[in-house]
Amino acid sequence: MNLRSQMINVLKSMNIWLRQSPFCHSIPERCFIYNNRYFPICARCTGILVGGIVSLLIFNIFNIYMSYQMSFILAIPMVIDGGLQYLNYASSTNNRRFVSGCLFGVGAIIFSRNVAHFILYKFI
């Protein structure tokens, strides 16, 4: 088995795992399309993952710490966007979902790092 077929098998396994995730609805209309195929997770969850991974890398490389209040501020756009869509006041686009998800992902990492810092330095 060559490397290409191994990578394809890994991606297929990830696709199945992500589609069965209880955290994402994976509605096709709310997923990005690449090469006429839908992403396994919605645009908002894609944004959360991208924002979280990129911010985690940047914060660790440059040793950046932000206040936990910033995490709540960064969550506001997703709460507003998702809330308005849930209440049927406005329909959201995939780009708006992605951006609000990215901001939330960054906020989640900021909050997680602050909690970890608090636990490590206050209790240990």
C-alpha cells in the first residue's frame, strides 16, 4: 500500500468520524463545497476548528496571553448570528458562519488557556 492510498484511507476515516459527531449537524446547505463534495462539518464548525487551531499555534509560538474577558467578546458575533438564525429573523451565509466560528474558536482557546493557567498556578 503506497502513501497516497494510506492518506486517502485516513481522510475517509476522518470524514466518517466528523459526520458522526454529535456536535455538528452537517446540513449540506450549511457546509462548504470543494470539488463538488460537501465538507463533513458545517461552515461554523469549520470556522471554530480553523480559528482554534490557528490561534493555538500563534499564541504558543509568540507566547501571547489575553484576558478571559476577550473570550466572551469574541463569542458575541456567533451568539448573535446563530441566535438570529435560530429565531428566523435573518438567514446567515456560509461566509458569515465561518467568520463568526473563527472568532469563537479564538475566544475558546483564550478562555481555555486562562483556565489552564489559573489551575496550574493557583492550585499546583
